Amino acid sequence: MKVSIGTDHAAFDLKNSIVELLRELGHEVVDCGTYSADSVDYPDFVRPAAEAVSRGEADRGIVLGGSGNGEAMVANKVPGIRCALCHDVTTARLSREHNDANVLSLGSRILGSEVARDIVTTWLNTPFSGEERHARRIRKIHESEWSREL
């Protein structure tokens, strides 16, 4: 699987740990940065990671920051992205089974690196259930992306 990844400075070390894990698991990594712990604005690195998934250049994406909240917000602005902010393996598993999440958001100030690695492994290995009730809800999410009415 090809996985894009983007982070800000707050999660730089966690990103490197996740990149190492992805490669150990045999995945190809598209590293959208950042490439140091120097202060940066997370949208500059998160958006390209999400866009790679949206364009089909990556199968899934992982975005990281201090809390993961802003990163999930940025990713979810990209058409076709269903980004889930996960804090444990249960939310990671359900984000895939029920929501077919194609981008995962993690907070480096919230999670330890081992928990983050467990979340990533679970998220990557969990398939979408394909159940009609979940597929119907995902179609409604997709339809709302193009709605001009609020």
C-alpha cells in the first residue's frame, strides 16, 4: 500500500517513527514533510498528504500534529477525504469498518509512540465492512461535499 504522510513540527519525531513502521510493514511512503522540528504551519504539509490520496497518488494518508484536530480539519477540506482523528485502536478500527476512512489523524501530544504505532497498524489492516448501511452513509458524506446549500 502507498501511504502519504504529513506533519508539523510538533509531531516530527512521531512522523519519523510512523514512517519507519510503515516501511517495516512493507508499505511505500510518500513523505510530504515537514523535514525538521523547526516551527511550521501544519496546513502546508497536511494538505499535500490529503491531496495525494484524493488524486489517487496514495492509497491512504496519515497526518499528524500536536493534537491532530487541526490536521483532521485541513484534511477533511480536501474533496474525497474522510479523515478520522483516532486516540485508540477501537476508534481506528471503527473508522475503517464503518466510515472507510482514507486518512488517519494522530496527536503527538495526546498519544505515546507505541499507542500511535498500534493505532496505525490496526487502521492499515482493517478493511471497510462494505455493509450497505455504512456504504449509504458514506455516499451521503460524499454528496454533502458538493452541496452548495448549508
